Amino acid sequence: MRRYSAFAIAREAFRQHKGWSEAWSSPEPRKQYDVVIVGAGGHGLATAYYLGKRFGITNVAVIEKGWLGGGNTGRNTTIIRSNYLQDPSAALYEKSRALFETLSQELNYNIMFSPRGVMMLAQTEHEKRGYLRTERANALQGVQTRFISPSEVRRLVPIINIHGPRYPVLGALWQERGGTARHDAVAWGFARACSAMGMHVIEQCAVTGVDSANGTVTAVNTTKGRIACAKLGIVVAGHSGALADMAGFRLPVESVALQALVSEPIKPCMDVVVMANTVHGYMSQSDKGEMVIGGGADQFNNYTQRGSWHHIEETVRALVETFPMISRLKMLRQWGGIVDMTGDRSPIISKTPLGNCFINCGWGTGGFKATPGSGWAMAELIARGEPGPLAEAFSMTRFREGRFIDESVAAGVAH
Ligand SMILES: Cc1cc2nc3c(=O)[nH]c(=O)nc-3n(C[C@H](O)[C@H](O)[C@H](O)COP(=O)(O)OP(=O)(O)OC[C@H]3O[C@@H](n4cnc5c(N)ncnc54)[C@H](O)[C@@H]3O)c2cc1C
């Protein structure tokens, strides 16, 4: 793989850009791999990448039914933060946030990480108390956050109305090194690095069945034929229930559509990410100038990967008191992705009833920020057969044992 560099761009400029090679190859599947990962979203690709990088396992196929990153990875609102309440979550999300800091250099691919700062507004006394608690928990966990005053909120976000009649801004939980990254670039960067290690990223290839014998997976059946594997990783977000069903076990997850929308592009007016969890809306401004707006999840389980009119109205109506200027914006696009929600709003990185089959799911509305950390922890689980320190609390047996990792405040809103 040729490295991308300023020198390479200059060289190609003289050759009319004819010397670039493809970023990742599109091979036909082999009959057998050491590890098959189902799902080429960010998490599946990051898992493959760290399998190769940390454990030297490169006879790996990542199998994707659509196009690379075309699931939730390419549909999210790109917010990255680690200000969670419980210790296992803070450790996992902070590891991930830290990996994002240097991911462009590591992958030699510009993922446009922008640590512009993320604030979660406190708009009720109850919410303020909750965020003060999180601020203190974060201090003990080594996650840098602080609770800021309404005037500081106003200084950082001049377009905000802090004196709303229903929901005045009482302060905010502020994470200065949180931010955003270009979501598809994260998938593309990992795919390119996997391909360079000799792994196969196979697009347009749906897994339709899982073969097993004596409690272990032997192969997956796909639309491109049967592929045998020594180990299987299932990393398919909203379709985890369907894949678990193929493998013969049940998961404590529900799938729902989560929606987002963007406005027409406008001049730069907000250079931080703002989340207003009481009213269920959050907003940032993309590099193109669009206001990227996210709202809540659908109230019913479904697999419809698209937006709906009432959601635009609900989300914009909720945000307009705090951001009056958006009442004059035209909305350009809306879309939806299928997210997989667990009861405690924390993910599952776990062994399964099948000895050589591992699952990574349940990231719900907030897994983009976890992409590298999730891949790091999942690779360790697949390579060693046992979870490492980052993953051990996230076993799916916790639901049977009553060891919930309750993040309904940190992750209760869509983000
Ligand atoms: C509107 C929206 C906004 C969001 N905003 C944020 C945010 O701001 N910050 C944040 O941290 N998170 C956010 N999220 C959540 C985040 O997008 C997800 O948690 C994360 O992207 C999950 O990544 P993944 O790689 O596990 O899943 P995906 O990217 O969905 O990848 C799974 C892949 O598996 C493939 N697949 C499924 N079934 C099969 C099969 N049978 N065979 C082969 N392949 C299969 C799918 O096609 C898909 O490409 C948001 C989600 C949505 C929908």
C-alpha cells in the first residue's frame, strides 16, 4: 500500500492523478479463514484491524451485505465523547476517544477528528444534579469534564438562548476534547489498513446462515457461497438479533430506527457540539456548513432504515426554543439507521453459547464514538477467547446475573 503524504499528492498532481492505487481490494472470498467477521461497519473493520495489528492474525474476512460503512457507521451524527457515568463505560469510551486522537496518523488516512468540545445542557434542576454527579464520577475515572455556568455556555455558543421560558439553560457538562470525526472516513481508513495487511473485505455478500457442530461454528453461508471459519465475530448492530437467530441463540436487544437530519449550509455559527437531552435534540455544524441535527429513536421496534415527517417536526420544535435561529433554516435531508438497544443502554462484547463465536452489539444510539475502542476490545476477545479488562463487564450474561451497567442518563438520548 502506498502511503498518503503531501509528497504523494504533489507527485500525483504532475501525473494527472493516474498513479493512485485502489484504497482497498475487492477480492472473491476464499473457502476458509481463521476469523470471519460479519459486518463491515466501523466496529467490524476496527475489530479486524486490531486483530492484525495487535495479535498478528491476518487470515481474516470481513463480510458485508451492502457497501462498506453503509449501515449506522455512515448514518450517524458523528459525536465523540466519553463522559459516561459508570466505571466500565467511562474506561471503554475514554480508551476509544484517546485512540481517535491519533487515528488519522495511525491509519495514514484523514478521519477528520475534530475535538471541538461537546456540551450536554442542563435544562432542569434534576438534569443539573445528574451532570454534577457525572462530573465527579468522571474526575475519579480520569475523564476530563467540568460543569460550566450558563454564561460560559453562552460564551461558547453565541447563538443559544439561555433564557427559554420552558427550559432555561442552567449550565452544561462540558468535555473539551470531545468532538466529531468524518464517519465514513473512519470505515474507509480501517478498511484500507485491513486490506494492506492482506485481509479480505468482501462487500455485497450477505450472511444467510451459520453452520455449527458440537457447540462450535464451522462456517457461514453467504450469497457468495459457504465460507468456513475457525472463529466467528458478529458485529452487525441493528441486525444482531437476526444473526444470533441464525446461530441459534437469543440476544437481549431490540432494534429501532434512529433518525437525523441536516439543514441547508450556512456560514459558520457554532463550533462546538451541543446536546439538549431534556428536549431530545442535539446539533453541530458540519464542515460544509450544514446544521447536523439528531433526535430520538422511534417509539416502536422496526427495521425501516429511513426518516419520517413527524420526527423532523418533533425534533426541530424541541430545539427551536434553545436555538431560535433554526426556525428560519430549510431542512435538506433526513435519514434513519437501525440501532440495537439493550435494557441498560450499554453494549455487549461477549462470548456466546457457541464456543468460537463472539458478539459485539447493543451500542444503541451511541456507538460511533466507541468505534476504535470497541474494535480493540473485540479483537482481544476473539484472539484470546476471553475478554480483556475493557470488555469483561460487557458480557451478555450480565442480564441474567443482574449486573446492569446503567447508562440511561448518559446514553438515554440519541447521539
Ligand atoms: C441517526 C443516527 C445518529 C447516530 N449518532 C451517533 C453519534 O452522534 N455518536 C455516536 O457515538 N453514535 C451515534 N449513532 C450510533 C452509531 O452510528 C452506531 O452505534 C455505530 O455506528 C455502530 O457501528 P457498527 O459498525 O456496529 O454498525 P454498522 O455501521 O451498522 O455496521 C453493521 C454492518 O453489518 C452489516 N450487516 C447486517 N446484516 C448482515 C448480514 N446478514 N450479512 C452481512 N452483513 C450484514 C450491515 O449492512 C452494516 O454495514 C447514531 C446512529 C444513528 C442511526
